[in-house]
Amino acid sequence: MPSRLRFAKRSSTRAELLVATVALAAVVAVLGLALSSSWLAFAGLAAAIVGAAAFALHLIVTERRRHEVVEGELESLVQSLGSITGTLDPDEVLERTLREAKKLFGAKASLLPPGESARGDGVFPLRIYEEDLGAVKLVRSRPFDREEQARAQLLADFASRAVENSRLLAEAQVREAERTRLSDQLITAEQDERRRMALFLHDGPVQSLAGISLMLDAVIDSLEANRLDEAERVLSSALERHRDTIRELRDLSFNIEPVVLRDQGFGPAVQALADQVGLANGIQVDLDVEAADSLAENARVGLYQIIRETVNQALRRGPPNRISIRVGETGDGRVETVISDDGAGERRRASYDEIEERARTLSGSIEVEAGQDGGTAVRVLLPSYVARR
């Protein structure tokens, strides 16, 4: 039996005895007055005064002890709340809540599943905003008074908040781990890109410029030897190689970040890419990218790189007859980009690792499917909070 109930029963019994004693003494005093017996009236009055004083003292002591009992119950409640927060696992939080409720209220405690947490005597709902976690059900032989119901509901509410905090912490840890992983991948991708660019410059434009320099030396030697035809021929070859080098550097600059993407926007940049691919390979490129004009700058740049790399892969597999590029919104606000072709199907998943890494840096995802006309369809999904910020 809880201490408050034992104390309440003892206090009630003593109070009844004191009240009965005072009443009896008062009756004796009244009787003494009626019988004109001064000693009897005095004895009854004295007994009534002593009884009243004892009753007043009892009330003072009782109230003090009641406060001590309440303080003890509150201290136990605080300890129980502290025990509940001692774990980060939502299931463990609920298990500890049941143990603490059983200890606090001397009742059999059980957890009702969500949807069965209708209010009733001994049923205390567990809710996080609009989510129903179930309810704590306490069963014992005597009913719960108002104070016990308030403390039990406080325990249930605190347990709900502890479950919410543990979930938020787990989600934060997952997001932090994902952020760290993406950061490492981004650094690796940047290093690989710099390495690839350095290799391209060394083996391409730098070697071409070195060859042009040697050819110009040969032109000078031919001019000094008065071999004008030879000098003209070598100079023409050097000029052609020089123009090819300029073209390579211009293409490199366009691939890093097209000027038209920065100055005119996403649509014109993709249109320029489609024109270049279509003319160089004799294929048709269909575009529907108007929805991308409202994307954030980082999303536009990243999405353009994904489209360019996907188109280049389609060309490497075997030039298709047709490529389709479409950007639109899904029903839940996400941005969907679909690049499809009718060329040879791609069976190597590793071919899309680079594209997937680019999508992850934008918190997006990709899906690679077989196209309807035998080719490949690449679907890229970007969350709305990334695409629109």
C-alpha cells in the first residue's frame, strides 16, 4: 500500500477520535451547566479545550507530514523521469516507463498499441504531436485519485517527449554520418576531377603547343634556307594544329561550366549542348526543360553536369537515333529529370557511379531502367528543399 494511502487512513482515524473527544467534553460541560454543577461544567470545558488544542496540533502535524509525503512522491517522480531519459532507444524508453509506473503507483502496467489508447480509468495516452504511440495502462484494485492521474499523465507525456528526442537524435546522427560520407566523396571527386584535368592538359593542349613550337622552329629554318614552299606547308600545318588546340581548350572551358549556363540560364545551356551533340552525331535531341528555370543555382549546375555525362555515356555505348531530356515536378514537389535514348542498353551498373555521386551531392537519387524503345532511361530525383532553396 502506498505511503500516502497508509498515512491518510491513520490521520483520518486519529482525527475522528479527537473530534469525538471534543464533542463528548462539550456535552459534559453543557450537562454540568444544566445541572448547576460547576465542577462538572469546568471539567467538561477543560476537557473540550484540551481536546481542541490536541486536534489543532494534530492538524498541524498532519499537514506537515502530508507535505513530506507529497515531496517524497514528487522526488520519486523526478527520479523516474531521470531514469526514463537514461536511454536513447525508443523501445527502451517505453519499457522503463512501464517499470517506473508500476513502482510509483503500485499497479500492473502494460503498453497499449496505437489505435487502442482510448481514454479511461488507468489509461494514459502517449502522443507526439499528432502521432499516436499507444498508451500506458495501469490496473489496480482501487481507483486513481486526481493527483495520481495527473502524475501518471505527466509520466506518459514525458515518456513521449523522450521517445521523440531519441528519434530526433538518431535521425541527426544518420544525417551527420551521411553528410560526412558525402563530404568525403566530394573531396575525392574533386581530386579525381583535378587529376583528370591535369592529365588532359598535359597529354592534349600542352603536347600540341609543344609540337607547334617545334613546327615554328622548322618554319624559321626553312625561311633561312629559302625553302618557301616547305615553310608555307609547315606553317599551315602549325596553324591547323593551333586552331585544334584552341577548340580543345574551349570545349574544356565549356564542360567545366558553360558560359551560357551562367549568363543565360539552364534552358539555353542544355539547348546548346543538344545542338552540339545533334550536329556532331547526326541524332535528334528532344528537350522539355522549362521547369528547370526556377531551380537554385547549385541545382542547375549539378543537373547540367548529370545531363551532359548521361548523354556522353549514351553516345559511347553506340550513337542512338534519338535522345530525350525532360525536367518536371512530381506530385510531392520533387524535381524529376529523365534522360532516355533508343541506343544500345547499358547493363553495367558501374557506368553510372559518377552520375550517382553527383546526384548524392545534391541529396538526390537516380534510377536506371531499360528504355521503352530498347535503350536506357536515367531518372534523377532531387528533393524540393535542395532544388528550390
